[in-house]
Amino acid sequence: MAISLRVTKEEEKLFRDYAKFHGITVSELIRTAVLEKIENEIDINDFDESLKIYQENKKIYSLSEITKGNK
């Protein structure tokens, strides 16, 4: 799939220079940046949900308690 992206000349230069410095293509740079942004948002949402559950229950489980039921 191809995606078109409009950027200023300054942004294009920044993208190209950054990618060249790191030895990757501009496509790899943008793909990685977008995926990391999505993954970070998912991680933040998971943390927020976990914090809410903890605040409601105030119980902490050890790793061995959690894995005990999976054997």
C-alpha cells in the first residue's frame, strides 16, 4: 500500500537528513514513527485501565500468584 504525505520543504529535508543519518529510508522512518506512536497510545490506555482497576480493588498480585492459575 502506498500513502501520500504532504510536507513542507523544511520537513522533507529534516526527514531525509534524519533517515540518512540513521541509515534508513524515509518510508522506514515514517512507518516506525507511526507504529511507535500507536503502540505508545495503546500502552498508555492499558496503563490507565490497569490503574483504574487497581484503584478500585487496591490488591496487588505477585507474578507467581498470577501464573499459578495458568499451569
